[in-house]
Amino acid sequence: MRRKQAKIATDAVAFEAFYRRHVDGITRFLARRIDDPHTVADLVADVFLAVFDSAHTYRPRLGSEVAWLYGVARNTLSAERRRALRESQLTDRVSRRRPLDTDDIARLEERIDAEQPARRAFEAMAGLPEGERAVLELVVIDQLTVTEAAAALRIRSGTAMVRLHRARRTLKELPLVMEGTTG
């Protein structure tokens, strides 16, 4: 698996295959958290650029390819949120975006609309401690296993299971919370 990761940094065909395998999942991950199609498109590109730049850091013993990728996506999203907090004017944000054509915007708006229930779940989860919320998001919303979520968050599987249990107990009235994988 490590060889496969290192290969995407040097082999355009391998990188394209990796991208095609995961672009929809990463787009869904970001569309659940961001409601602007321009930002979603930019962050998807940023995630795969970060993957390309850091493929040599992937260690299979620390988790699956998917867990590593979602860790990169979470880091990219966190960096974007920090950047957005520092932004002082909306016009500044708009001026740095690459223009999207009508089809791109329509597809991203459809994706954002489809993720509306997940965004409502995020609002309900906002009161949870960060650690519990992060595990719950990755397992319930993004459909990672508890083991993959633990690897993405760089915590032990047992810790992830405890956090997931606490989060589910707190939000037991929210039907979506009880869904997701447990292994």
C-alpha cells in the first residue's frame, strides 16, 4: 500500500486513478460542511494537491488509504476555516476564487442541497465536545469505520469507540446519529 501511495506522487496515471476513486467521497465530505460551491470546488482541488504533495508520508500501519485521505481532507478544511476567520471582507474572498462555469455550479448546488440533512445534523452536533463530534461526523456522516475514523483523527480505536458512544448517547433523539458503521 505504501508503494501505491508513493506512486501517485510520481505517476500521473496512478494519481488519476486515485483521484477518480475518491473525488466523489471528498466532494460529499466538503459539501456537508461548506455551503458555497466555489469553496467546495477549491477545497476539493486543495485536498488532492495536498495528497499529491504528501503521498510519501502515508504509512499503511497507521490506517487505510481512506482514513489517510480523510485526515488530509480534515486538515485542509481546518486550514480553510482558519483562513476564513482571518478574512475581513467578502469581496476579498470572491476575488481569489477561480470562476466556475454554469454546469459546475449547478452540480455543486445539487450536491449541497442533497447534503442539507447532514448539515442539520451538524447543527445538532455543535454542542458536543470536539473529540466526540469529530468521531461522530466521520462514522455517521462520512461512513468511515470506527477504526478508520480513529486513524484519521490519530487516536486509538478504543478511544474513538468511547467518544462515539458518548456522542450517540447525548444525541439519541437525532435518528441519523444511530446510523453508521461500528467496526
